[in-house]
Amino acid sequence: MPATALRCRICETEFPLDPVGVCARCFGPLEPVYDVEEQRRTVTRESIAAGPLSIWRYAGLLPVAAPAEHRLPPGFTPLVRAHRLESALGVGELWLKLDTANPTHSFKDRVAAVACAKAQELGLRTLACTSTGNLANAVAARAAAEGLESAVLCPASLEPEKLVATAVYGTTIYAVEGSYDDCSRLSVELSFELDWGFVNVGLRAYYAEGSKTLAFEIAEQLGWTTPDVVVAPIASGAMFSKVNKGFGELLELGLVEGDRPRLVGGQAEGCSPVAAAWESDAERVKPVKANTIARSLAIGSPADGELALATARATGGAVHAVPEDEIADDIALLAETTGVFGETAPGVTLGALREAVRRGEVGKDDRVVLLVTGDGLKTPGVVADRLQPTVVEPDADSILERLGVSL
């Protein structure tokens, strides 16, 4: 395992590889530090190719050792070309990274697996989280696969499909009468009192690194080259910034050819603090009260919002807010042109790409990867009005008559 310490992103104080959420000196976020020279010696394209078809093929680039037994392993999800959609949008190439193929049908299986590996290393017996739905599914399933207890804190207003898809694993669900940000505050408070592995509190430094595997897989699946643009949703901002970090690490190690991609982020207009800061050219992200149908992105006070903002600026990308009344249309556009049914987050992501194309930020010379981070079956109510069946009698002639076919 090449990780050697945790380092504060703000004051650069280093700490041991413990379950520490924030810097004890300045309360800044912590990041794993790696032995880059060791990685240069041991991590090669060949060593990666010899690994399992999951995130654990990149264990040498992660802050935890690969588990001895790979139970329900996430990752190495399909990267598919979207010819019809790329033509409709006017981009050179459009690829879809289908994280709907993960065990609980979202990218959160990646981060939950890394956090769980650290929790088990520490001897923790309960895995816990705050979630807008997808992470709850992933944590509950991961705990079930590993024989651990689990508990999740979710807003009580969450989509019932996501709550049922969490409860089925035998977890304890605390449905909080409040927002995600209320749940997050409760998790922080409880983490001081309970011997649980809160994946997005004490284990956050490890958990967030799991998102780098998206970048690793995209580069490998594109023949160890980088795309020009990656489009992703922004909620806490962690995944958006970690994808950028993943490409940076591959470039530093000489494992990939090309330049660092431009990162374009999407937020729903009803919860768009990062997009608002981008549009106003502000340095700080101001918290907002979430009011959006894209509940998986409904984080009004994003922990890594300013890092996401800095990532967009540093890569020459952008962050766009997508109008609430366009999200369902974008979900439908993705489905009708590619056969891929994404939840509200991919709808927002596609909306951000459309806006970037409209503004001339992405065009016909670009190779673009759009992250499909969650399955549409988790949020079917958003597009329920599309269900308008043609009711017919059980008679072939009546259907032929409707079709204007002469009898």
C-alpha cells in the first residue's frame, strides 16, 4: 500500500493513516499522501491489466490495501460510444461511463468499497453514512456482503425507491425530518459518540479516493489516453475533484498519454451553490437551501464545493446550473438516443453538457466522456408523465386499424 500519511489540504500538517475526518490544527480537509517513487516502480499498465476487473486493479493507487477476498467488487463499468447523442449535440465523440453497472447501480459503490476496506482494517463492525440515497444503497449492500452491521441517515423525504433499495439489505434507516445538511451535522455529532465507521465523516479521506477509479478506468478503456472533456454532476464536489486528481496521478506516473481533461460540472438550479459561484466569479461557495427534484444532488452546503470550483477553473472547464423543468427532458433525451435510463443526476449532467455546447465551451473537435452516475429506476417518478400507453382491444385488427393498415 503506497499511502504513507494523511495531509491537510490547507495547512499541510501530516497525520497517521487513522480514521480522522479533519485537520486538528485548522479543521481543513485531509488527503492521503502517496509514495510516488514506490508507485513508479510497482504500478505499470501491465500490472494493472493483470489485476481483477474491478476497482482493485488500481490498488497501488489507492489508500487502502485490496481486500483478501473480493466480495461484490465494484468498478470496471462499461464505457460506450453514444453516436446518436453526439450527433444531436454536435460534439466530436461522446462516450458514456455507465456506473449503473455497479452492484447497487451507482458510482457510490466505488467509494463505499474503499471506505469499508479501511473500516475493516481498523476493526470496525458497523458501517454508517449520511446519504441522499445512492450512498445509502451502497453502504448497506457493502456491509451485507462483508457481514457488517450498517446504519444510514437520510432525509425523510427521499424517494421511496431508494429507501426500499436500502432497507432490503437489513440496514437501520434513520429517516431525518430535515435536509441532507441536517443529516450531515447529525453524523458528525454521532461520530464522536459511536464506534461506527462513518464513511463520509471519519473515513472521508479514504472514501473520496474511490472516485479516482473513474478516471483510471476511462483512461485505460480509451487505450491509455485522456479525453478532452469529462462532464460530471456536482453534489458535495468530492467526486468531481477526485476525477481530476485521478487523471493527474496517471499523467504524473507516465501511465497515460494526452493532457488533463477539462472538467465540466452540472448542478440542478434548485441547489446550485457551486454553479452560482462560477457564474459570479466568486472565490467562495455560499450555502443554499436545497429545493430540487434532483435529490441525489441536493447538498446545499457542499463540503468540497470550493475545491470543485477550483478544479473547473484549473482545468479550463465550467460549472453550469440546469433549470429544474429541463431535467426530465434531459433524462428522456439520454434514454431516447442511447437506450440508457439515468436518474436525475445524469439528467443534470447532460443538461450541463448541452449548456457547455451552447456556449461554445465544448464542440465538434472534442472527445467527451459523460458520467452516468446512477440508474433511472431509482427515480422513475420524475419521468412518470411519459407513460401514456395506447389502450387497445385484444384484437390485432384494432391495432392494424390504428396504424392505418388496410385489412
